[in-house]
Amino acid sequence: MFIDEVVIAGVVTVGMMVAFLGGVVWFIWRDSHKKRKTPNTPD
């Protein structure tokens, strides 16, 4: 495969998108497992 600036930029862009989406998923997963201090009771 011929490696030039466009291929490198594409690989870096895809890697950054995967890292960003992985961080979002990790944050949502971590936040969804938090214990609530008070139960959410309707009035």
C-alpha cells in the first residue's frame, strides 16, 4: 500500500474518532453504574 500524507491523515482521523467515541461510551457506562444517594420518589 502506498503511504502518503492523505493515508496517514485518514488513519489518524479514524483513530481520533474511535478514541472519542470510546471515551463517550466509557463515560456513559461509568455514569450509569453510579449509586444514587437518595431514591427518586415521585411526590
